[in-house]
Amino acid sequence: MGSASSLTRGQVARYAIGSLGTGGFATLPGLVLVYYLTDSLGVTALAAGAIVTAAKVWDVLIDPVIGGLSDRSYARTGTRRWFMVLGGVGLPLAFVLTFAVPASFGALPAALWVFVAFVLAATCFSLFQVPYIALPAELTDDYRERTRLLTWRVMVLTLAILLFGAGGPELRGMFPGDELLGYLVMAIVAGIVLGIGMLVSSTVAPRRPALPVAPGATIGTHYQDGIRVLRQSQPFRVLLLTFMLQGLATGLMLAAAQFVARWVLHDEGAVTPLFVALIAPALLMAPVWKLVADRIGKERAFRLASVVFLLATLVLMVMVWLPGWWILAPVALAGAAYAGMQTLPMAMLPDVIAHDRTTSGGENRSGVFSGVWTAGETTGMALGATVLSIVLAMTGYVESAAGVVVEQPEAAVAGIAVAFSALPAVLMVLSLVALSRYRLREHDIVGTTA
């Protein structure tokens, strides 16, 4: 079990910097990949959504297996570090390949190239992400230290979203005469930063005597273990469902942001101020949400953050009838809430794992929990791009190749606005209904880890 003593600043910093990798990879493809496929490679909106979704489905399928293998590796070697290193080396290479489609390729071979490269990138991401999420429950067993650890992680995460979400399109835009070269340069620079963050973070993975871990010899066993933790842990089921619904809401907004910039605000470069408006408040509010959680509890603070985000999406619905730069204000409100929506459930997850470790007789299933969690998180974020592609197809969005100017029908522009506001609002309401069933409190955690 992790130490109850305070984590050192070095441990907190090295763990948090891993979110340069996780936040960067979660942000940049979600922001530009569908747009890259539809507006630079000439792939249809439905096909682009299918490519991103299929790669994410693969990710979902392998996450529980990686979680089980991570637990076995932890039992055998005393550390999860080598999984993280493998992911940290492979992801940058696969990420660059994703945006390295030869200019001579037509829509079909380009789509196949992106699909294969992105599947490889998603696999490497899971190799890092699954053990990374398992670490907080093993670095400390202190209820509030976990909140501190995850607060700093989310601060780096929000910084990564700003860095990749605003900086990525800016790098791409430095090559207005050659969009494909712009995407490639963007991917190379982003890949270097991804790799640095992930490899540095891998050094914080503890090396210690093995905990009791149920052996698993087959792929089927790992899936069975995942189903078992879902069945046995009611707090985990509720927390995961809430996080998935909110991931779908934020993933939908992320995927729609580039389209909002071009077709609602009529300025492709507007994606940068949109991201600044979202992330600057999030960066400032992450420590505030920690204070709120310390005072009223993590689950109540999480509910409050979710309600604030819901209010922001309701205000954004006005953009369907009245588009304009005023949307930066509710986006900033959403950003303030987003910090809590990331910090608090991620701080609650190791509590759930610690509670399970005690109630299950000391068995360490951290990797299984993190594998299922990552699969759920990936599902939510991936479906955001899928839902957007369906909305675009239903409203008659016109795809184009690089350098070709097109006009969008009014229905398509309205659909983009709805995808950025009304649909996320509905998902946030559903997430609040799910969260109301979360029953684990601080005294339950402290009582089981004391």
C-alpha cells in the first residue's frame, strides 16, 4: 500500500508532468483530426468520424487487457514503469505518422493511412495512460494528499490543453500555402513535447515489494476482471458513468471548436482565443476547487463544478440564433468549471480503488480499475467526434480538399452550434443524475485506510 506520509514536491511534479502527454494527445487529435480528414484530405464527414471512432474502439478493447497486464507486471517486477516508457517512446512516432499522409494520396488511401497510424498511436497512449492512472492509489493512501496530487496534475493538464489546443493550430497556420506541411510540423513539435512529458513522468512510478495480485493468464481473464470490478464496486460504476457522460460532452465541444471558429465566427484562427478563454480560468481555478473539496467534500464539489458547466452550456445555446464573439464569456465559465470536473473525479478514483483494496481483502486491482476507467474515458471522448460527424452529415456539411473554398448550408452551421451547446447541456444533466447515486464519503475512505 502507498505511504500515508506527504508526497515530496518532486514526486508531485514528476507525476503531474505526465499530463503534458495525456492532455496533449487527448486534445490535439480531438481538435484537428476530423477537420484534417474532411478539409485537407477530402474524406467525407461520416468516414472521418468512423476512422476516429474505430481507432478509439480499439483503444477501449485493449485498455482492460493493458490494465491486467500492468497488474501482473507490478506483481512480477514491483513497478509499472516499463509500460509507461514503452508508451512514451512509441506515441510520438505514431503521432507524427498520423499527420504525415503523402500529398499524392487520394481520399481512400489517405483515410487508411490515418486509421492505421492513429490506431498505433492510441495503443501506445494506452500503454502509458493505464498505469499512469493507477499510480495515485499506490503513491499515497492519504485522502487529501490524493487531491493535492491530482490538483497539480489537472493544472498541468489544463496547461497542456492550452499549449496543444492553441499552439497546435498556430503552428499549422504558419504554412498557409501548404496545409499538409503545416500539419506535419505541428505533429513533430507536438510529438517531442508528448514524449518528454511521458518519459519524465515514468520515473515517479514506485518500485516496491509486490502486493497480492490475482494472476491472469489469458485475454479473457483480463476482461472478466474488468467486469468483476464494475459489478462489485458501486461507487466505481457511478463515478465512471458520470465521467464518461461528461467526457462525451467535453469531447463533443472539443471536436466542434474548430468548426465553430471557421463557420460560426468566420475566422479559422478563432480557435486560439476559444482555447485561451477555456483554459486560462481552468488553470486559475484548479487550486480553488481543491480548497472547496477540502471544505465540503470531493463529491459535493464535483457536483457544484458540473452544475456551473451546465449553466455555461445553456447560455451557449443562444449562439444558434445569435452567433458572435460574446461566446468567449460562457466558454470561460465552462473553463472554470472544467478544472473541477477533471480534478475531483480523478482524485475520487484512487479513493474508490483504496476502498476496494480493503473490502476485497487486500487484493491490488489498481491496474484493472485504471484499465476500465481509461476505456470508459476514451469511449466518452471518442464518441464526441462520432456524434459531431453524425450531426455534420445530417445537416449537409460539405467536405473539401486542401485549398478548395466551399460554402456551408445554414443547417450545417446551426448543427455545429447545437453540437457545441445544446447537446453537451443534455449530457451534463444526465451526468448529474448519475452522480447523485455516488455514496462514498471521506469517513468511508479514512476508515478503511487508517
